[in-house]
Amino acid sequence: MQKFDTPAPLTTVIDLPTGHIQVIAADRADTTVDIRPADPAKNRDTKAAEQIQVHYQDGVLRITAPPATSRHLGPSGAAEVTVQLPAGSRVETTSAAVRFRA
């Protein structure tokens, strides 16, 4: 899990081709990002989770993953991303097939 001091609302940009995203906003002064394989028993899910990058700078949190592989080569892996952030924060997502819960 990664943790950042964020005493004010921030902008979160999530680019995740496949997987599950959960965003929890609350009265807090930090932001945490927890990334896990959707199914730890699947190698492709573990690899997908390991490839996700998280960066925080100047009030913007970016969570990015490489594009999904070609469906001709088989399904891409999926990850579960949980973000806990200050209330009033803004969230933008880009995805091909993701389940989003806020």
C-alpha cells in the first residue's frame, strides 16, 4: 500500500484497462492506494497488479497501467485498486472494461 500526505482534496486520474476500482472519500488528511491482483491464483492478474504505477505530485494522483494486450493472444490480467482519499476530491477514469465503485 502506498500513502501520501494530502491535507486538501486532490485530483485522481486512473487509467486502468481492466479490473476493479473502488474509491472511498472521507474526512482525512492522507491518501492511500492499495493494488492487488483480482485473482491472486492467476499469474496474469498478479503481473497486471505489479505493472500499475502510482505517482503523486502537485495535488494530482496518477494511477496508470499498460494497455491491455491483444485479445488474440488471450485475456489480459486484472487488478483491484482501492483508493482512500479526502472528501471533495475529483476522480477521472479511463478504462476498457472496469468495475467502478465509489
